[in-house]
Amino acid sequence: MANRLPFLTLPVKPLALLLAGAVLFAASSARAEPSPASTQTGRAPTGSGLASPEPQELVPRTRPTERKFYGWEILLTGEVAGLVTAAAVEVPVSRFTTPASTLFFLLGMPAYALSGPVSHWSHDDFTKGLVSFGANVVGVAVAGVIGGKLSCGHAGAPDGCGATGFFHGLSVAVVTVPLLDAFILGWENVPISDEASVPRERGTPSIVATPIVGVTPQGVTLGLSGRF
């Protein structure tokens, strides 16, 4: 009868419980550990393992503008009308005694009052137009009152000094107010076109050339035309 080697006898049930506990601990640790993508971005990874990009905020493009002077329109209309009105009042010895002075006054005053506002409104600035019209009316009224006070503010003032002084003040106002309107309010910001806003690189030539070929019975003519 063969001899049997003695085997080491281990308890089976405690060993199985220990192995099962180790497997459960490893599975729970793997499930609790966050992925690198979610750790870096703070967001859960998508199906491909990469975080989805955040939406970009759309910012409207602002076109550059340049400041332009359109007050010359007021100078050519309102200022000229003011000069005509002042001449109609100041040139004759007696006001409105000649048909010419009366006609020039009746034509000059409405043109003076409306030229500035119409110029502003044609440039899409309603507020400036209202300010211009108010300045035209108030300026004449205030200057006329001051002129009347100054004309009658001394001893021995003649009869009718109030009317005379009023029209002297009016003459000053119709010449002065359009100048102030043109040089203070006659400006606007105009958008620069895309082509003009892109500066050309220094040293970049701007040459456009077109070859010209002409065939005649006498021969062939070659030429070059363009912008250099």
C-alpha cells in the first residue's frame, strides 16, 4: 500500500468569504472614482469620453465710425437766409417801405427758421432738428427784447425806439444763430465701409495691369494699361 503525503488542511468557508469581500471592495472603488474628463471640466463625460464644448456667446460686431461735418449745409442755407433778412431790415432807411426789402424779409425769415432743422432731419437726427428750430425762434425773440431795452434805455430815446431796437437785435440773431448751429450741432458719426476700415499693409504695391493685343493687317500691336 502506497504512502500518502499529508496535505495542508484549510478552512474553506472563511476563505471564500474573504475573497468575495475583496471583489466587492474593488468594484465599489472603481465605480466611485471620477473619470479624468469629468474631474477637469466639472461636467460628466459624454458617450465618447470627451466633455461637450460650452456654447459661445454671440457678440454683435461694432463697425468703426468717423466724425464728419455737415454744418456747411446750414451755412449755405440758414446763414445766407439770415444775411438776406438782416439786409432787408438794416439797409433801408425806413423798414418795409420798399417792395424789395419787404419781399426779402418775407423770404429770408422762413428760410432762416427752417434751414437748420431740415438739414438735421435729413441726417436722421430729429432731436437736433428740434433744438435748432427752438434756438432759431428763441434766439430772435431774446435778441429782439435785449435790443429794444438797449435802444430805449437812455434819456432822450426817440419814439419807436423799442421797435427799432427789436429789429436791430433780430438782425444780430439771424446772422449769429446759424453759425452756432452749424459748428456746434452740424456733426455726425458715419460708419466706415469695410474696405476703407481695413488698412493696407505698408510696402504692399497696388498695381492693376491689363495687357492689350491688337491684330491688324499691318501687324500686331502689343500694349499695357492699368493703374500703378
